[in-house]
Amino acid sequence: MKQAVKYTRWSAIALVVAIACAAFGVAGASAATKQAHATKFKGSVTIGLVSDFTGDLEVASNYQGALAFVDYVNSTGGVDGYKLVVKEFDAQSSPTAAVQAVRQAIAAHPAGIIGASFVIGSGLPTLAASGVPTVGDGFVAGWTGHKTLFPVNGDFATHESVVDLDIATKFAKSKKVAFIGSAIDAPQQKVLENHAAAAGVTFVLKDFSEQLAPTSPEYLTMAQQIKASGAGAVVDFGIEDMAPLQTDLNQLGASNIKVIGSDIPAATSGADGLLYGLPWATNYVTGDPGITAYIAAMKANGYGADIATGAYAPIRWAQAALLVQALEAAGPPFKHGAVVAALSHVKDFTANGIIAPASFPAYQTVGGTCDNVGQIVNGKWKSLINGDLPFVCGGKSYSAAP
């Protein structure tokens, strides 16, 4: 059995795509690169893609990143001469439907599965029992301890890092933090409460009674309370959009207070100062070879319109890249056992800088501890950390399990 290979092949492909884009333009790049690398495939290998293709979560599933990576690989000859074929299974933004989608994906006999659904947690026990190697993001609970499940961010949902507090001190430049949220993220909130002292942070306000999607009056009330608390930074767990809170703080004359969210809402000048902390590099990062290749391939393969709105698309790209690396290491006939063994030996995988170094089996029992950090400046998002590994990394991750 082959050993897992280092993530190097894609640097060369990134150069090919970038040169083609420069020489032929976006539309021409796709045709040019595919024609230049036209190959008579030996056969095909199936990958299952479980995502939220419909329902409320479809807008944030951003599965296009995974599809772009597959197109990217096929345009250069596939994996050992085999064409990658993606079969899609719709979790429908429903935990119940996710279980059915997982069963259908397993029944298709894929070489591996990419889990790009926010409700896939309900189907993880079935996936683990099936033996099919599965690469996920780790954003929902249930990834811990399963030998065939490989989350690129570790068990992010139930092994929380205190990196948010490091962002508060390093980028919001304050150790006085207002900690707010809703009941949906109570376990993660407890982790930060327990380890604030070790991070040198004082919570001058704690309020976990908010709604997942607050109303305008609720945002304003929060802003008034935060201003009065003396906080210099705001950390949340369990609120969908923090831009309105930063906007209200700015309008109250408290623009010195920086809100740290975990999403990338539309940038407006009213929300100047808003920070995000995410465990993957976004399309705003510069000098990152993985992001450069991702953007080029998204454009070349018809997904250019999804770059600006697809905040999660880079992480989907990284998931597909990890599974493909394991397929290459395993080699034909891409047996499950060989793919799992290859994934189990992965060390410091970054998808060329899109994620912080991930290693297995370690990431099957802990969560990631690094975030890329960005901010709205003059009405536009910009990354505050750039380069080939654009992350700030905090202390170890702590279990948020009840």
C-alpha cells in the first residue's frame, strides 16, 4: 500500500490554470487547459457528495467548491488516469432527509464521500458503520472517534478552541470582552467561559439569551448594553449575523468596540470594523497558493459567480482535495481500506494554505485551533492575515461535549 503523499501536485496545476487564465481569459482557460491535457481515461471512480442542494441551508452549503476541484483534477488527467465522477445526494437542509441521503450515497458504492451538509450529523453514525471513507468539515457534532470519518477542521463542533479570545486581544486589541449568544451554542459558550482566565480575558458582559436571528430593536439593545459594559471587543456564539451589531455600535459612537463574528455578511461602510474569524482562508486572502488555484478553477469551470457569495466554498475545495490526495495514495482499484489507511497517515495537510495544518488520526479526536481573520475596512472585506499560511493560532481545543 502506498504511503500518503504530500500535497504538492496541485501547485503545478495551479500554475497551469493561472497561466491559461492569463493567456486565454476565463472562458478560454477552461477549454485550453482541458484540451492541453486531454486524456483517454482508463475508467472512472465515483465520489459521493452529500450536501444541502435544496432548503434553507442551500445558500450556505457552497458545494461548488468541491465540484470545481473535481473539474480541476479531471482537466489534468484525473487520478492515475481515472476520471472522477461526482454523484450528488441532497440532504435537503433536514436532519431526517440527511440520513436518507447518506444511505443513498453509500448504496452508490463510491470510493469516498464528501460531507458538505450542515445537517449531516444525523447521518454520521450510518456513515461510520458503512466503512466508506468520508471527508467532512467538522462543523456539526459527531465526527469524534470514528476511524473512517475525517473532518478537515477536526471535530470543530464539540472541541472548541479559545482562538476567538486571541483574536479579541490581537486584532480588537482588548482583553475586556462582551460575550453574547443564544442557547443553540451553549456547550461552546461554556468552553470559553472556563478558559477565559488562561487567555487573559475578562468577560465584562455575558448574555446568552439572544435569538439566533435578532430583530433590529434587539441588536440596538445589545449595542447599548455592550457600550455601557466597557468592553473593547465582542465575541458571539449562536447569532447568525453580527454586522447589524457593529453598525449599531458605530452609530452609537462606539466604533472602538470591535465585533468578532463567524460569518462573512455583505460588506457595508456602516459595519466598518467588523471582524470575522474562520478556520479556513477566504477569497480575500492574498499570496495564498491554495486560494489562487481555487479562484482560478472556480472561474475556469463556470463557478465564478459563486466566489463572492460562497463563503464556505474554499473549505469544500479543501475537503475534495484531501479525499483526492488519499485516492492518489491508495491507487487503483481505490478500495475503502486503502483510502482510509491513506487518510489515517495524512500529516500537516493544508490544501496549499486554505486550511491550517491538519493531521490524522489526531483530528479525529480534537478540533482545530487556528483562524483566518478579516475585517470590513472602508466598506470592503479584507484579510488581516495573508501569505501561504494565513492563520492566527490559539491554544489547544477543549471538549464542549455535555
